[in-house]
Amino acid sequence: MEEKQFSITLPEKIVEEFDLENETEVTLSIKDQKIVIEPKKKATGNQTLSLRWFLIPTTIVSILFLGYLFYADKTQIALVGAYSIANFVLSFGVLSGVFSFVLFFIKGKRNQVTTKSKDIYWRNFPTILLSFIVILVFSLLVFFKVIGLVFVGATFDRYTATLLFFVFVGLVNYFMIYSALSITPAKLTNLLIFVIIGGVLLAMITNKDYQWWQFNFSFLGTIEAKSSWQFNVTLMFSSLLMVALIDGLFVELQKAIPHSKRLTILRILLTLTALDLGAVGLFPYTETGPFQGVHNQVAGYLVYLIVILIVGIKWLLPNVTKEFLSISYIIAATLVVVVVLFQWTSYLSLTAFELLSFMLAFSWIVLLLQNLQKMAQNINNTFQVKINLESEIQVKDD
């Protein structure tokens, strides 16, 4: 049987990025109806690296924890509560996780380890770090709250407590190291969704007035609401994350489409939208004081900016798909219907109007960011390669 032998020509950018100058062969495989080309000698993956290195800070912190138990002469320690395993994980465990995140992010940026964070810029690092700290602390609080309800009054001796502490802190360090090495613009979008939805839900749950919805959505951020800082900080963190994400996306887009006035205008509008979202949290609703009415003004500006973006997206975004345009117009029409039902017919309450408007606007922003990510990825990471027929090889058929 005759088998034809073909070769492909790789772009220079791919050869340099994967250090293939001295290689003569690569591995080609088919996955999910796609052709995947990989170096024969692949670098150690993120998971292997995390498994190897998360034990070091975990062991150090666990030894310090055990030393403290002996120093304080504590023979038994509770799982949750004051001076509990949970408290030490939330302090020493989080600190070690932050150290691991910073260390491996720096290593990744210096190309000392394999990482996906090369498209994350240093100027956005503080915001990303704070966001991961918020997510980590929030997750641990929820986890230990549930554990405390299941294991009521549970206490352990020094060595068992240290072992449990080691496991919890190990999970924290693994999560933070893996996150530092695998963070991408796409994951930043997921991070944004988690922060804003999780923060708003937490504000709803922890609010002392369980009938807050009879006032308005903004009540969650007022001084009358318990833990109102959670709602306001959520909006401000989401704002910073949006700015970081927009910055990274448009740097990549403008590399491929330089000097585009339309992209510049879109970037400015999106940045203003993100900053305005932060201002909604920075200036809580109040009927007295020097900032009276400021909350309503910035919230109104947010609506105007969203409307301008939706109406102008066809001209502002090059090569926008018909599908995204259709979804944008449907969301815009729904927003108009919601406004009419609230202002002209009084069918919707203020709370329902604010919730629906927020969900529709936020959903559209997320869809837009995802479309920008796809566009940046397709422009910068899609290459045309040539397939050449080299020779024919005779293969004997047994």
C-alpha cells in the first residue's frame, strides 16, 4: 500500500514561543475533531508543579501551628469557634496561600515555570490578588460554617488537629498556586461573575432585615442594612476586575488592529462603565448628608452607558457577529419593556425593576467581554500553515 507523507510549516512565532528551534518533530493528535500539535518534550504541567510545591509552605505553617499548641498548652482544640482550627486556617492558611500565589505568579512572569499568565499585566496584579483573597476567605467561611453545623462541638487532640490543619492549608496552597499559574483573561471573566454574584447573594443572606426587598435593591448597601460593606465592596471589587480585564483584552486587540478609533472609543466607554459601577458602591444610597442623591446619579449614568454601548456596538466592534447583535437588541428591547412597566404602568416594583435591570445589563456586559476574548484569541492565536507533499513511501501490506 502506498502512503503519502506530508509536512507542515509552522509560523515563526509558534517556534519561538515553544522553543522548537532545535526540534525536528512535534506530536500531532486528534481531539474532539480538532488537530492538536504539541512539542514532543512538554514542560511540566501546572498540576504536577503545584503537587510538588504546595507541600513546602503547608508543612512549614503546620509545624508552626503545632508549636503554638504546645506553647499555649492546649491539649484539645475545637474545629470551629474561637481559637479553633478554622480560625487558624483563616489566618495562617490564608497568609501562606497569599505568599504562594505571589511567589508563583512572579516565577511565571519571569518564565521560571510553565504558566498561562503571560497575558496578565503587572499593573493589574494587585486587583487580581485581592480578588482571589476575597474568594478564598469567602469560600473558607462558607465551608467552615457548614462544617460547624454538621460537627457541632467537635474537638481534637494536638496531633489530629495538626493533621486536619495540614489538609486544609494544603488545599488552600494548592488552589492559590494553581490559580497563579493558570489565570487567563477568560478566567478573569469567570472571577468577575463569581465575585459580583457571590457578593450580592452574601449581602442578601446576611442582611438583618429579611424583607429588604420591600424597600429597593440599593437598600443592601445602605447603613440600615447589616453588613452593607459586603454589597458595596462587591461592586467596587467588580469594578476593579472589569478595568483589569478590559485593559488586558484591548491591549491584545489593539496589537492586531492598531490605531482603531472605534476600538479606542469602545475601550473608553467600557472603562467608564466599570468605574461607574464602582461609584455605585462607593456612594451608597442616602437621603441625608453631603452625598445625598449621588448614588442615584451614578446609577443613572450606568444605565445611559449600557444603552449607548448596546446601541453603538455594531459600529464600535469590528466584525461583530449577527448572533451577538441579535442578543444585544433583544436585551435592549427587554430593558425598554422593563422601564415602561415600571415608570408608566407601575406594574413592577422598584426592587423588581432594579433587579431585572441589573441582571440584564450585567449579562450583556459578560457576553460582550466573552466576545472580545474570542476575538482577541482568534486574531492573535490563529495561524495559517502550509501542507506540503514531500514524498511517497512504499509500505508492505502483510
